[in-house]
Amino acid sequence: MAGIPEATTRPQTAGPGHRTPLTQRMFGTQPIGYVFAGPYFIFWLALFAFPLGFALWMSLHDWFFAAPGAQVDRPFVGLDNYTSVIGDPDVRRAALNVVIFIAINVPLTVVVSMVLAYALNQALPLRTFFRAAYYVPYVTASVAMIAVWLWLFARDGLVNQVLGPVAPDPSWLVNRVWAMPIIALFATWKQLGFYVLLYLAAMQNVPEELYEAAKVDGAGVVRRFLAVTVPGVRSATTLVVILATIVGANFFTEPYLLTGGGGPNGASVSPVLLMYREGIEQGDAGYGAAIGVLLAVVVMTLSAINQFILEDRER
């Protein structure tokens, strides 16, 4: 009506003397978010932060296991455990094995999983079957998969029977040269389905128009893959590289079962296997904890470097 002024809604602003409530300053305007994040935060504290902090404390003491309830002295030794770890030739050999493992596993994982995901993203016959088939090794118990590889690469295994006189002597898993590459190949094959799944998910976000435009410009299958797919899944590649690096630095089951605990003569030993051997089998938990803390620092550093390099290329 003409005689009634139109009501307007204006945002209320705080006056000069108005103070925001303490709870709002601490938790913001939507504190419900903390309720949803709380369970994961508790999970992170219980399974990541506390174990890492306790391992750091153990590494600074002459820590060893004792009977429940027993009162024993575990004196503070400072950085002695770290000095011993750095000077240990077994640790240096394990670090070299990690470098060999990552140098084989990470590039192979990125290339093979991306190519397979690209192929499985096309309209192929039995595409669903092949997608599931590549994922089966990832969800199958490592012990069962290792039994298959032991049968393949044993002295009288299938691979040696096929190769005949060309087969290496000593055989693959007891050979100082071939033990680590075989372990890296096993880990690549075992984890491949997971990384293929990551790339498949990333490829769904690559616009189909880019492929059509490249095809109109005369680009073939390989060119479209290199010019469209590879840049389009770069964020997934960052994730794959970081995850593969973390897996490579923490491998344990493979040398423990494939090569009988890091043989031959430590040629396939890993830092985690050394940590288990020193901390659990030998009872020197402080020394084992020092290996674990150094490994965690190295892995986090490598992951940060990988992420920085790959994200810098995106820019």
C-alpha cells in the first residue's frame, strides 16, 4: 500500500562496545563442525600422534621390554640411539634398499597404472571384468600372493623353467642383485589395482570435449593420452607418487616372507624389518624406536618434496 513504508531487512552490525561471545571466538559461528571432526581427531591422536610421541620418548632412553608391573630403570641416553643408528651398516644397507625399491616401484606404478586406467576407461569388451581383475590382488592377503610368487621364482619355479639356461644363478630370491627388484615388482603388481582405481576416478573429471577437440586436430590415441589425459590427472599423479613413496619406505611383509627376513645377507632388508628385528626380536626397543622416528621424518620430508615439485609443475 502507498501509505505504508516498505520494510527492509538490514544486517545487524555490532556497535563499538559490542564484544563477540567467547565461545564464538573459540569455535566460530558453526561449532557443529568440531562435532563431526572430533571422532577423526581422537582417532588421529590415538593411532598416530601418541605412538609417534611415545616412540620419540623411547628413542631417547635405554628402553627395553619388561614383565607387566615390573619396575625397571630406563635411563635417559639422549641422542645415543640415533648416533648408533646412523653409524650402523645394516641401517645404511636398508636405506639403500629403500632407494632401489622406490626407484623401481614409483615410476613403474605411475606409468603402468595410468596406462591401464586409460585403457579401462575406453569402451572395451568385458571392461567391468578387467577392472575387477586388476583390483583382486590388492584385496587379497599378501601371504597368499607371496605363495604364488615363491612358486614362480623359486629355484625350480615356473620362471626358471621357462628361461632355462638363461635363469640367474643363484636364483632370483637368493640373489643379491635380483632380490630387491623382484620385491619391488611384487609390490607394484600387488598395489596396482588401487592406483588404477585412483586414476580411473580422476579421468572421469577430464572433459570429453578436450578429447574431441584433440581428435579433430588430428591427434592419435598416444597423442591424446599425452596431451589431454596426463595433464588432466596430474593431481591424481601427485597422490599416487606420495602414496607409493610411503609404501616403498615402509615395506616389511615382502622381504620378511619372500626372502626369509631380508636375505641374502641383508640384500633385501628394509628399515621396518630392522626395526622389528632390533626392537621386538632383540628387545632393544629404544634402538628400534630411533629407526622408526628417523624413517618417519624421512618419509614426511620426501612426501613434502614430491608434493611441492609436482604442484609447482601444475602452476
